Amino acid sequence: MYRYDEFDDRFVRERVASFRSQVERRLSGALTEDEFKPLRLQNGLYLQLHAYMLRVAIPYGTLNSPQMLQLAMIAERWDKGYGHFTTRQNIQFNWPKLQDVPAILEALADVGMHAIQTSGNCIRNVTADHFAGAAADEIEDPRPTAEILRQWSSGHPEFAFLPRKFKIAVTGSPNDRAVTKAHDIGLRMVRNAAGEPGYEVIVGGGLGRTPMIGKVIREFLPKADLLAYLESVLRVYNLYGRRDNKYKARIKILVHESKLETIRAEVEAEFERLMAEEAGPTRALSAAEVARIEAYFAPPAFDDLPDSDAGLEAALAADQDFRAWVKTNIVAHRQSGYRIVTVSIKPIGKAPGDASADQMRALADIAERYSLGELRVSHEQNIVLPHVRAADLPEVFACLQKADLATANIGLITDIIACPGMDYCALATARSIPVAQDIANHFNSPALAAEIGKLQIKISGCINACGHHHVGHIGILGLEKGGIESYQITLGGDATETTAIGERAGPGFAYDEVVPAVRRLVDAYLALRTDANETFLQTYRRLGAAPFKAALYPADIGGSGSGAGGGWPKAKAGPSLSASAQVQQAAHSQYVFYHF
Amino acid sequence: MSKTPALQVVTANDLLNGDVVFLSSGGCWRRELQHATLVRTSGDADFLMAQAAQHEAYVVGPYLAEVTQDDAGRLEPVHYRERIRTLGPSNRPDLGRQAEGLAEVAHVPL
Amino acid sequence: MPIVTDSGFVFADETDALLSLDAMLSGGGDPAGGLEIANDTDPRDLVPHFEAVGLIAVTFPNFADGRGFSLARRLRALGYKGRLRAKGHVISDQYPMARACGFDEVEIDETLAARQPEQHWLAVATRSGHALQARA
Ligand code: SF4
């Protein structure tokens, strides 16, 4: 893992001092609220519905046990005893007081952390594959690149007041777990024909109001050119990105309106100028600097172990709960005898991503004892223990059970991504956490969830799409219609290397219609799939949206529960009545079959 | 119970602790909705918003929010956003103003 | 109008004498006294005039509009070696950024100077604010 050196330490301490002074100057009137707001945002501080909210950066989702312990301490000392892990691999505290924030930032600096640029119109916290350095399918570790980008972007003097926020993600595996095509810039680590390492650069992806899949702007960028090239992209964006309309200010709109070719030419011209500069702030990355950073991420001292373990096999045979958990929450590690454990922060019926201070301490302790002191935050809002010995899995499971963290549901229907929504967020148009809780409670039978298999539900409380609803197999977007909450469902989204934006299914559903609607979709899938090996997404891709829409909007339900919905649009009949009837029939038998 | 339509109050967040506050008599900001000064005319709205704009040293982002008043004089937010704001997170009754007994209203089944 | 430099406020009257880009390009004055440009100006148009221009002031209509920072970097990358000033709504916290992007000084109005007096600017004047650059 990266450790701060004196430069990093001085930098974050200076930022704390700056922020302390900014708070004082806001209170004295030297800074207006208009002036203070972007400054506090760039230090991670939002003003939400009930209180301030501090978003702490967990660069590329990596943290160690002492850092997790410090987060627990902060939650207890300055907040209300819990934190919320986000889809951007960060953690948010929902109740800090303005006067306490400098002290919180100081406490973060003590463990080599900060809240810099977790918000605001600047380069945001860089995200990466949460299995980095452990994944069996990894070509190259993305963390050194992400760390170089963290250092380059933090406090970058030119890019602190961009037209809009700017998000960068890096992956080093062909299986894209970092959603690189839905970022302003996505970097995929590749090798050219000569076998030299570099990046495929993807630009202009993003979710939000206008979801777009990123396009390749440079097929191969040599490693040494990374910063100069990104600096060129950012400069072109800073100068030409729209500032007249915040909904059109992201780089995806610039790329879309000006055409990729034009932007590519501008970027290449700027890049050439930069490379020709003698001693500008950006030099080509020196091999020495890359090596210095890479050294921090050298593989830890793994033991030489056989891949299977007798104790593990015995526990698997003896304990059904353990077996279920191993099946869903464990994946292969690159090192023989080790496994990657994903700890679900989605206990059934709890707010997705919320962890109490006690749970954070338990995680820190388990990581210290069983995962070489390392933890990761995934963009699915779960915690990863990247380096666990296969033989230790039964003990890890037992420890997690004690902390109420042993839910066996990774990738299943109850592993729901949900943004904070209207329960906290000032921008929200509807709630999302309670919707997630209701869905999880409805599908709380482990047997049913296992039967349904891989199914990602993603919920956002407004069009900003922090809950990634566009790329959920089932996406749910909370909106407001006529003074009440209305939920729009999208189908067939995909967040992996085969990225797809979900298709809007039809009219929205009232709050209490959402669970029945999801139920109808699931029942339709169970009836339509070829066999238990065909996932929801595969069935959707094979058959298209029609049968699912028919299930969502059956003719004879006609807006169920719309009594509460007042002026709700009546649900329309699906495109094919007979298909609809058929699915309903099948759905009904499934319902009886599983009775719950 | 009859409710008056289209009454408003001026609400904002406290600069120091971020808490939800309402503009009340004498230009004070109070945490209780029931103490909020009622805006009945556009003249009232202009006057109170102008007053609120002078308070940048104490509050952030003042705006007008709709409320209703029942026969007993109790105020209730109209929009579900304001209801959640007045109470706290709907999924955590142990948090926010609802947990302090400050909630004079209830989460309605939305 | 106060001009902020690394050593504090300087008061000068030359600030009214700045030429607009249009005036300069149409030959309507001597740019030796200084040129004022908007933050969406294409700096490539200025390259032939770099030697003749005594000062370039880039306007900041609003502190949250960061185009001026990139424009300054571009002017420097294109070879401008003269004085470069950020003029308008720049707040003291942005001073180190302006300097790092190639500006020599910042011009603010009296109201802003009253709200953000000299010591606020001096307090941040020497900050680098950028870990990577500090290390390089
Ligand atoms: S999607 Fe909307 S409601 Fe949800 S966290 Fe983002 S801004 Fe807030």
C-alpha cells in the first residue's frame, strides 16, 4: 500500500490549515457563502438536508486497518456512530458540525487520509478495480497508476474550477470491475504489439441525466506520457467545456457536441505543445518516479500454500451457512492458497453501505489478523478483504457473524446499490434507501435469492445517478411526480466490460408499487429462463425487453396500488397481450411454488 | 380537518451545525417549525426573504417552503422533502430531529 | 485598484489604460501599456504580438470560472514571457493557483480588497499547494 512521504504529509496538513482558515474567514464574512461553497466542497464538505456531510476519500478504495479504525473513531467522536460507504469507494459522515471539520481533517491526516476533491468541479477521487493486486485475472496492478493520478490531481492548480466534476477510473483486468466506460476518463491497462505497457484511454462516458458510454480517444498511450496526455484532455475540457448549463457541462457533452475527432485533434495538439515545453509543470513521468510508486504496491509476503485446505473442506461439508457464504462472497486469488473475501455491507433490511463504528472496528481487526492488514471499498458498497488464506475462511466467517457482517448475498438480488437519496441528499427527488430495504426484505429468503442468482438492482434518488441505476440489470430511478415519489424502472443495464445503458421500461411506479413490480420482473425471468444457469441479464438479452415489459405492465393490474398514486399515469398494457398473459400465468405458478 | 392552502415559511440551514432552522418572530432562527413566521402574501415573502438574506453570517440558503395549518394552528410541511427535512431520515427514527422529540409532524406513508 | 503580488498590495493607476483585443488587432492603440483579454480568447491569435505587448491581463468574470488558469498556461506554453495578470473576481485562496499557472499578479477591485485584505493574500502567497510539483 502507498504510504505518505513528507511531501504528502505536508500537503494534506497545509490543506487542513487552509480549510481551517477558510472556515474562520467564512464566519468573519471575508468569504461569502458563494465563495466558501466551492472551497468547502473541494474539501469534501456538503450541506445536505439535515446537516453537513463530509465525504472522505479512500483513494482507489484501498485502506489499511489503522485507517479503518480512525474512521470508526471519527464516526463516534464527531458523528453519530456510523458511516456510509459510497459507489465511488468513499465514505460519508452524515452529521458533522462545521466547526469540527478541521479537527476531523486533522485526524484523517494523522493516518494518511484526506477529503480533498471528493466533491466540487474538479478532478475527483480516482477509482480503480477493488480486487487490484489480488485478482486472478489481472494483467497489471492499476493502483500505482491511480496513486500517480491522485498525487497529480490533488491540488492541481489549473483544474480546480472546471466546468463540472471530472471522474477517472483505472482497471488492470480484462474483466472491468471499475466501470471505466462510465467515467469522464477511463484507463484500461494494455500492452502494445511490442509488449510495452500503456493505456487505452476512454473519454466521455458517464451516467447522470445523459448517460453515455465512453469512447476510445487514444488506443495506446505509453505509460510515461500519462500525465501530459491527461493534462491535455483536462485543458481542452477546461477551455471548451460548456459553462452555460450545468447539465451540459460534463466532458461527455463536449465530446458529443464537438465530435470525438475534433476533441482528439485538439488534445493531440495540446499534448504536442506540452511535450515540447522545456520545464512546464508537467514533465514526462520519469521511470524512477513510476518505480518509486510501484514499489509501494509490491505484492505482500504471501506464504507458499497448497490451494486447498483440509480444514476448509471439513467446514464446508459441516456448515451450510458457511458453504452458502463461500459460494457467494469468495473469489479466486492470484496466489495459491489465498482467497478474496467480499464482506457484504447489505445485511437484509439495512441501509446499503452503512456500517457502524463497531462494525468498522471489527473489519479493521479481521483485516489485521487475516488479510495482511488491508481492506478495500468496492463501488458496489461492500468491503473487500483482499488477501485471506483459504484455511482462515471459517474463522473469518465466524468473526464476521459476530459483527453482523456475514450476509451471504454478494451479486444477488439483495446486494442492492443505493445512493443516500431523499433521506439525506439535498439534490434528491425521491428516497432510495427505504426502497432498497423493502426489496431486500421481500426477497429475504436465501434459497429464493440463490435460485434467482446473479441480479444487480441499482437505485438512484435522482437523475444524477449516484446509484448507477443506468447500469443495473434492474435500475430504479426515484423522481417526483405531482408532489409524490415516482420510480422509473430501467432494464438490461450492465456495468462490466460489456457496458450497456438500461432501457426505460415505461411509466413510473408509486413508492409502494416498486416491490410488486420488481417481483413481477423476477417471476417473469424465472419463468422465461432456459435453465438455472441463464442469468437475468442473459435472458433479457436473448428475449429483449418485451416479455419483461409485459410482466411489468400487465393489462389487468393497470397501475396497482395507484390508489396512493393520485394522478399516476395508468400503466399501459404490454406490447403483446398474449405474452403478457402467458408470463403472468407463469409468474403466478412461480409465486405459489416459492410461497413466501 | 380543514387546512389553509399555500402558506409558506422561510427555512434554511444553520451555518455552524447545518441544522434545519425556520425564520421566526423578531428575525430569530428557530429549530421548531411550529414557531416559524407564516408568510401569507407575496409582500410577506419579499420582506422575510430580504430579512433572511441579511443573515448570511448565521444561515445558509434560505428559501420558502409550503406548509399547511390545521384548525388547532399546527403547521405541517406540504412537500415530502420538507417533511423529511423537518424530521430526519425516514429509515432511521433514531436520528435527526424526530429522535429529539422535536418532531411535531410525522412521516406520512409517502 | 489594488494589484496583488508576492510581496503584497501595490496600487497603480495604469490599470485603466489597458487596450482591448479588438482595439489592438484593428491597430487602435499601443499595446505596450497592456492588453486585456477575455478568458475565451484563442491565445494563438496573440503570438505575433507577444513582443510588443507589455502586459496581458486575463479577466475572471467569476472566481468559479477556471478558464483563465488554462489560458495562462497556454500563453506560457506558446512562449509569452511578459507580465501576466489575472484580473477580476479572483479570491485569495486562488492566488497560489494563479501563480502556479503562470500569472505574475492579480488585480482585484476595492470591495474585494476590503473583504479580503492584504494579509489574507500574503498568508497563502508562498504555498505550493501541489504535492507532486513540490516533489518534482
Ligand atoms: S443520485 Fe441524486 S439523490 Fe442520489 S446521492 Fe446522487 S445526487 Fe443525491
